[in-house]
Amino acid sequence: MKQTRNYMAAFFLLIAFAALLLAVISFDVRPIGPEGSKVGLASVNELVRDLVGTNDMWYQITKYLGYLTLCIPLVFAGLGCKQLISRRSFAKVDGDLYLLAAFYVLVLGTYALFEKMIVNYRPVIMDEGLEASFPSSHTMLVIAVMGTAAYQVSRRVKQQTVRLLLEALCVLLLVVMVIGRMLSGVHWFTDIVAGVILADAYVMLYFAIAQSICTRKRD
């Protein structure tokens, strides 16, 4: 039952992302960005930009939080290698770790796709000039990595206090990233929302498939 709910949640979140993407491409597209770059849903994005402005402190915090997040996949890669060495068989490595590796590839592939298929440029010019903004890659990365890390923690950490603390830390980091990226002003509002929706869709899909793997393993 929980697997079905997660599959349905992933499906509807993907539909929501597709709808937002279509809206950003199609509606209220105006040159409100740097160097006359065009932005979809311009009225909403312009309003939020004018209200929030830019904040370098939050930009730096979220930038380094993104770097920290990149260490998490290395932890699970190390766990997979440890299982491979101790169990002496690729087949005996936990299936949800293979799934996690595929999940990371999916997230990186999505990032690469939207770096090439520019939807919106950032509202500020960075060191390398105009850069892709849709969906917010830092937001998507942290939610995707911390969301799946929370699942792994809930499954593998047996000591309740430690488990709850680690799960709370995962949630705190992704909340700080979303809020901090918004306050930093380096992405349009719609692009942060898109990053949240797409990452949540991927995480729900991961939950559903991982639960299926665990169910088959018990059977």
C-alpha cells in the first residue's frame, strides 16, 4: 500500500513539474533578466526578485552546503564496497544501494540535460556569465541526496536516538537549502519550485522501488 502511494505521489509530482515547465516556456515570457534574457512567468518571478533581492551570505552558505552534500554519495559508495569485500559477490550487495547509484545517475543526467536545454537564465550574472537557472540544481541535488539518505538512515541505523537525530539533520539541511537558495536571489522563484517538485518526484520514486526490493528480499 505504501509503495502504491509513493508511486502515485511520484507520478503526480512529475505531472506538476511538466505543467510548470510548460507554463514557464509558454506564458508571460519577457526579457526581465540580465542582458535582456527572457524569463517565463515573468510577473511572478519579477515580484519575488524585487521583494527578496540578493544575499551573498545565503549564496555562500548554500554553495558550501551543496559541496557537503556531494560527500554523501561517497559514504554509500563506501558501504557498497564494504559489502562487496565482505560478502565476496556483487549479487550479495544490497539491491537498494544499486538503486541508489542509479538514482544518483538520474539526478546528474537531469542536471546535464537542463544545462544544455536552457529554460531560464539566472537573475544575476555569475563568474561565468549567464547560467542556467531552471530547475535550481542546488535545490534539486540537496533534496534528492538528503531525501534518499534519510531513507537509508531509517533502514540501517538501529539505535533510535541516533536514527532520529540523523533523519532530523537530513530534513534540516534540505529545508535550509530551499530557504537559503530563495533568499540568496540567484534563482528565479519558479526555478526553485521546479527543483523542489522534481527532486521530490525522484525521491518518491526511489522510496517506492526501494520498498519493493526490500519486500521481495523478505519474501
